[in-house]
Amino acid sequence: MLTEELTRKAQNIKLLVLDVDGVLTDGTLVYSEDGERVKHFNVKDGVGIKLLQRFDVAVAIISAKDSLPLTRRIQDLAIKHAYTGCHDKLLALQELTAKLGIQLHEVAYCGDDVIDLKVMQRVGLSLAPADAYVMVREYAHVVTQAAGGKGVAREVADLILASRMDLKQAYIKAMLPEFENKAL
């Protein structure tokens, strides 16, 4: 249930920024013998991310880690703004907001660990997964019901969309055959 204050914050969002490990994944890192990293992403998150983009909310990834699986997921979701291997997330966000011509209060950020706190304290809407580090949950405007890698981005997307419209209307777009077209 959206409170009046949360609805107002969510309505102002023009950019959703997501951390990866612990938000889009459960935070588990798997290394094979040849050094390849394996990441597990939730397909439900992809629908939410695509819907936000269809309703003119930009989506970005800012992650301290970089990997081939992450690059592939960014490509699959047609995410235009990605900062991987980034250790100063606030600086990256400031560069991105300047590029997009938006203010920090028009940004929603979802993170799960202390590296995310500098950003979370500066944006208009800060979110954390249910299993985020305790200090991060304390700073978040919203703690999702979902744990990292279990649909966090979908829940965040639904929150932003629900602040603007009936979710059933938003999901009509997801039912169209052309929804999977990355060029949209």
C-alpha cells in the first residue's frame, strides 16, 4: 500500500538505478575452474525493467562488479545506462543525471550494502531488498518484500508504475507481442 508521501516520491521518478549483486541477483558469486563467473537473474525483474522503459522511466545499472553475464543481461534488457566495475557510485550517478538533465530527487536507487549508502542518502527514493544489510534497510524509504535476486526490481517497478496508473493498465503493454522487441 502506497502512502501519500511514497506515492509523491515515486511519481517524481525519472530514473531507476539498480545495483546488481544482492539486488538483481541473490549476491552469490560462482566461479568455475576456468574462472568464468555465473550469475542468476530473475526473469520477472526483466518485465518490470522493460515496463518502466516503455513508460519513459530510464533504467540504469551501477555495479562495483563487472562480468560477461552482467553485460549480457544489460544487453538483453536494452538498458542504455550501465556503469560496471564502478567504485564511486555517487560520482557515476552524478555524471548520469547531468547527462540526462535530471536532478537527484528524480532518481530512485535500489541497493543492498554499505557501498550503496552514499547514493541512497542523496536520491529522491531509496529502496533496499528484504535481505539487505541491516544498516542499508534503516536508510531505505522502502524495503521490498522480495529478497535479492527474487524479484526486487519487479517490485520496485510496480511501486513506481502504481504511483502513476492502474497496474492492470500498465501490464496490458507486457501482454502485447511486440513487448519483447528490444528496439521499442
